[in-house]
Amino acid sequence: MGTRDRILDAAAGLMRERGVTRTTTKEIAKAAGLSEAALYKHFTDKTELLLYVLRERMPGFARVDARPGAGRVEETIAELTRATVDFYLDALPMLGSLMAEPQLMAAQRESLRKYGAGPEHVVRRFADYLRAERDLGRIAADADPDAASALLVGACFQQAFLRYFAEGPSAKPVPDETVSALSATLVRALGVRG
């Protein structure tokens, strides 16, 4: 395993266990068996490290082949629903501590903007996919991609939160039946045709 992967694995483990705000780059470097200077050879700052942990060490939207016109829309929505709910279930322990600290949340928000990232991007990317499918005629012409995306992503977050709240850090995945019901409801509302 390369140095970069060791850093990402250590960061993912510590951030899940302690939260982003209580995890330092010094602790991450130590857990990876490196100096803090070595960590900074691979990552500019803790925010960049967090973004790579979210992208490369967690389930999520980026891992689903959501190309407009490819595959069946119904299956893509189901995959996106599962990936999104799993992402939020994994991310809650990491990011929850930010919500309790308004100043840290503001600083993190500004840091994420520097990298063109943030939670609103999940909603936007899903809406862009739905908009492209609507333009291809694979969902109803009167479908509202922005509203549909906000509803589904919000429902995924809520299901992940409820599971995490009930079971804590060792929460089991949200049941397939729940994920299927969410995606099927959206598919019907969108008038999926392809």
C-alpha cells in the first residue's frame, strides 16, 4: 500500500471515530506511520484530505455509472439511492461534529468552497442527471429535476440519520426494502420511460 493510501485509510478511520473537528493532521500522520510533513507532501490541508476521504474511501454518487442515456433510468436511480444513503450513513460520524460548532462549520464551508465542494453538489449532480434524462425523453417532460433530487437526497439523509441515531457508529446499512421504496416512489413520480 502506498503512502497516500495509508494516509487516506488513517484519516477515514480517525474521522469516523472522532469526527472531523477533533481529528488533527498530526494524529492522522501518526496513525499512518508518517511525519506530519510527509502528510503535507500529499495533501494541502485537512479539508483537501477530507474531500479525498469522502471521494475515495466512502460509497457515493461518484461510484455509480450515471451517464444519461446509458442503462435503465430506474436501475440508475436505485443505485444512486443506495449509494447516497450509504454515503450519508458513513459520513454522519465524521461530519456531525461540525454542526455543533457554528464557527467551525463556517470555516469548513469556506474551505469546501475553495475546492468547489459541499453538500449542495450531491443534489445538483443528481438533478443534472435527471435533467439530461428528461431532455432525452426518458422521464416525463413535466418532471422537476431539482425538486426530485432534493426530495430523494433529503430522504436518503433522513434514513441514514435515523439509522445512525438508533444504532450509533456501528449502525447496519439501511434495509434494501427502504432504499427500494424510496427509489420506486421517485421513479413513479418522474414518469420514467426508459
